Amino acid sequence: MIRLGLRTKFFLYSNTVIVITASLVVGVWINHARAARYAAVERRARSITEGLAVPLAEVLPWTGKADTTWITATNRLIAEVIRHNRDLLKYVIVCDRRGRVISSNRHRLLGESFPRAPDIRPFAVHMHAILDTDGQRVLEVRMPLVTRTGPIGTLAAGFSLVPVEATMKVIAKRALLVAFLLIVGNSIVTAIYVESLIRPILALNATMKRAGAGELSIRADESRSDEVGELARVFNSMMDELQQAQEAARIHAAQLAHTEKMAAVGTLAAGVAHEVNNPLAGIMNCVDSLAANPDDTELRNRYLGLIHDGLKRIEKTVHNLLEFSRPRKLRPTPTPLNHSVTHVLELVTYQLHRENIRVRLELDPQGATVIADHFQMEQLLLNLVLNAVNAMPEGGLLTIRTRTVGANVTVDVCDTGVGIPDEIRNRIFDPFFTTQKHGKGTGLGLAVSHRIVQAHGGRIEVESREGHGTTMRVVLPKDGTGERGEG
């Protein structure tokens, strides 16, 4: 189906009205002109016929029988009348009482029976448009020839309608020409009017489309003082509010993400303390041994190496924790998800050991690389891993799987925990929704994860059976499309 724009519709509607109106006016004009000219012809035809009937009735013998004198006088009278009305009068036929032609300018009819004469009734005048013998239309006027003793014959006169029809053709052509010029002129005026009226509406429509495509900084022209200008001002006000709301939502989302990150840092604190305390205990032993044996060069060299390794281990642990917790601008770069998985598992090593959870890795040998923010990917994976750990309070198996499928990379985080009941599955990504005891979780982990995935143009799929574990599947495009915020 052809889709017409507002400009085209307005132009077509306006011109359709004009064409219909012009057609009606031209039709009425032509009909009125035809009726007026036919009426004029009828009046003149009747006047001529009546004027001719009077002298013919006076000179025709009362018996209706024509003699030579009467025929001569009648022919002379008919010829004179035709000569004075040659533009209109074509023929004159005089019949006796029996309808036999006794006089006519058409001599071939003399003595013939005139078929329409018997239709003449006394004191009646009949006018009919008929086709003449040459195929042209004529107005035939028939009336009785009446004397004091009654009708003694009939008179029929034929008046040509060709001049009227020729005149009507000229009038019709002029009327159509005038209508055509009016339609063309109206089309030009309408086009100018439509352009001046529709252009700001179309401009506002284009502005709204750009806003709908996500360009919230776009604004409409408010210079007009009519309804379009008022609509533009309302639109601009709405866009201001929408832009402010989007900025507030972005800041709020960033705050939620950072809040969840800090909660994760708290969860990792025990593991960090364990990772720091073990090297510190070894360092203290080395220091005590060196203090007890200050002259033992071999012991000093060996213990200094151990002290150095322990300090590097502490530095790496603290560095990882600081890097994870520090807010930063997002920088999408090629990010190997295999590396992110490994780094996240280093952060949660203590929790995995404490909860008696085994880990199985099925990583893509190609690295499963996506264009994404490295730190947001680690926060996403950490949230999913901690969620899986919390789902296995009695221990179990954590499986992390990465693979590349076409233009997408998928990451599966699978646990063998308690599963997700059907009645709450649709709510697990709601902010602050949690099934853990008070104080054990913020309810933001999956909500923040869901937003991170959406921001990178991906999606999260959930497969779970209550009592049989859960698989959280993250599907990300390798080119990393999507909006960017702060984390």
C-alpha cells in the first residue's frame, strides 16, 4: 500500500475539493447556458410560427383546398419568412385537414402525407427536438391553422439547433478552460500554502524522530507563534525533562553499580584477609629467623627471597581489590573473557574453599574476546559467581563455560544449588530483590548485572530447576554495541 506524506495528502485533499467544486460549477454553468439558449430558441421559434400561421390561415380557403393563387401567395410568404430567419428556420410545411402537404419549401414533400400532422389538436402548440433528414437536430413546432369556422389545416416549422449546439460547444470549451486555469492557479496557491503550513510540521516530525532514535539533545524551533510553535515549546520542555531524567537515571545506575561493587568488596574481605595473613605469617617467621641468626648469609639470602615473594603476593592481592573497587570511566576495549573469568576466580578463592565448592572451567580456546569495558565484565562475572556461591550453601560444583557462536560470545555460570522457584523467576533482576536473609545481600547483584549486559547490547538468559541448580547465560555481541555509562 502506498504511504502518502502529510504534504501530499493535504495537497491532494485541497485540489480534490477544488476539482469537484469547479466541475459542479462548470456543469451548472453549462446546463444553465444551454437551458437559456434553448429557451430563447423556443420563444423565437414559437413567435415565428405563430406569426406565420395567422396570414396562412387568412388566405387558405375555408375548405382547406389550395388553389394556384393561394399556393403562389403561400410559397412567396414562406420564402420571405425563411429569408429573414435563415440562421434558424430550415423548413415550413403546410398541411390540409387530412394531413397532406399542400405547401412547403421542400417541394419533394408536396402531395405527401405528413406523418406528424394528425397529432395536432385544435388550439395546441407542440414543440419537439427531432433529427432532420440530414441527421441534424431541429426543433419542430407544430400548430393548427384556425379560422372562425375551426381548424382548416396544420403548420409545421423546423428550426435548426445546430447554432445553439455550436454555441454550447464554444461555451463548454471556455468553461473548461476557465476551470482548468482555476484548478492550476489553485494548485499553485495550495502548494505555496501547504509548503508554508506543512514545512514546520514536517520539521517538528523529523526532530521528534531524531529524539525517538536517542538524540535527546535535539530541540525544535520555537520561533512560530501559532499552534506549531506551542507544540514545539511543549516538546522542548518534555525533552529537557527527559534529558534530566536520563542523566539522573544514569547517575543512579552508576551509584547502584558502585554500591553493589562495594558490597562485593565486603564479601571478598575475608578472602583478602586470608590471602594477606598467610604471607604475613611467613614473613614474620623469616624476620624472626633472621634476627636470631644475623650472621648466617645463606639463611639471609634465602629468607630475603621468601620475604620478597610474600610481599609481592600481598601487593597483588591488595592491588586486585583496589582495582576492582575503584570507580572509573568506562573504556570499551577488546576484552578476553577467559582472562576475566580467571581473575574473578582469584578474587573468590577463599569463598570457594570455605563453602567447599569445586570449580570446572570450559573456556573457549580462542579467548572469547568482546569489545567491552574490562572492569564491568569482571564485576558482571563476580556478581554471577557470588550469586552461584550463595546458591550452594552445602557446597557443590561451579561450572564456567565460554564459547563463541557466530557474532556472539556466551558465558555460562552454572551451579548445582537450590535453584530458583518459578514464582520468583521473573523478579530476580529487580533492584533490591533478594531471597537471602537480612544483612546477607543487597539485592542489587543481578539487577546491576542485567544493566551491564544491556549496556553492552547483550542479554541474560536463565535456566533453573528448583533443587537442581541454575545456569545464568550471558550473550554478548563481539562488537560490543550498546550505550555506555560509568561504573
